[in-house]
Amino acid sequence: MAPYKSTKTILFFCLFIVSVAAHADTLNDLDVFFKSETFRANFEQTVYSSEGQKIDESKGFTLFDRPGRFRWEYVLPEPYLILTDGINLLIYDVPLKQAYIRPTLTTLGKAPLMLLLDKRTAVDDFYIDTIADNAYTDIDAVDWLRLVPKEDDTDFVYFDIGFKDKILSYLILYDHFDQYTKIRFYDVQPNPKFSKDYFRIKLPEDVDVIRQ
């Protein structure tokens, strides 16, 4: 099993009102993003320690079909799938041949991903504000929004969303252990056409399925 695999799933289990100081242009980027009914992108995900050391890397792709369906699939270093058909959530560890299926709403709740899927879902759960364009010295020409949960019982302290040329480019999440996860999106396709089969829960017969 790949190390830090829990990092892959915690993104979806952590736990927006707009600050008057938020910059209108950046908020407009968010509105443009939500106008896309579908979304596809490749991603690189890197986990850093509190000292800034790289401790885990993975790559994959994601598909959104708003308001409630998504596919988040890791390809490297090992295949690992997180998927919801709008009703149930599937977490599938391919090498272990083990899968968990549970209700989407009770599982994801107020996770950051739910904001990306449906703006209305998180409208009461986060404060949102802009941060400086140069907040990350290793990332250029990106407009940033910071989202802070209104409740304390979340796995993340806050997370930043970055837009470049009005396209979702980064998602950076900070946990209570001062570790952070940086996700870079690339080859982004707003409103692509793809088969609904991507969101169907289909598993090989030899997979051990645990329903919760």
C-alpha cells in the first residue's frame, strides 16, 4: 500500500459567506467556475510536512458533473478511486481489492470538495476572502481565495483556491498538524462532454465491498 494514502481520502471528509473585503474580480472567477456544468482536469497532488518537506506525491484526473457527481481518480503511484453518483460515495483501493460504499451526503457533508461541486451546499459554512496574489512565491499570476470554515470541528484549518486566467488551477489545504496538501490542476476542460458511465459504481466481482 502506498504511504500516506489516508491523505487522499481526508480531502473529502473535512469540513461561505463573502467578506466585504473580497475582491470582485476573483469572486467572479469563482462564479465563472460554477457556471460550468461539467469539468475535467488532470492533477498533481503533493503533501508537505510542517517543515515544508515533500512527503507524498500522486497524480490522476478528476471529472465533475454538477450538482452532485464527481470522479477523483489517482493513477500514480497506485490506482485509487473516489467517486459519487450523487447518491452513494465509493472509495476503492484497487491494489487491496477493497471498496467502501456509503451515503454521499452524510459522508462528505461540508467537505471542501462539496463547495467545488455545488456553491449552494457550502453557502453557510465558510468565510471567504481574497489573499495577496504573491501569497505563494513559487506560483505566479494566480488569483487566490481563502476559505475558512465557520465551525471548528473540521480536519482542515483553511484552504486556498487559485484561479489563473479565470480557470481553476490550484487547491491548497492546511490541516491542524501544520501539514498542507497542494493540488495543481492542468489540462483543464470547462464543460466537456463525457459518458455518464464515469459516475456509475461498478466493481469487479473479486472486490471486498464494505457498506456503511
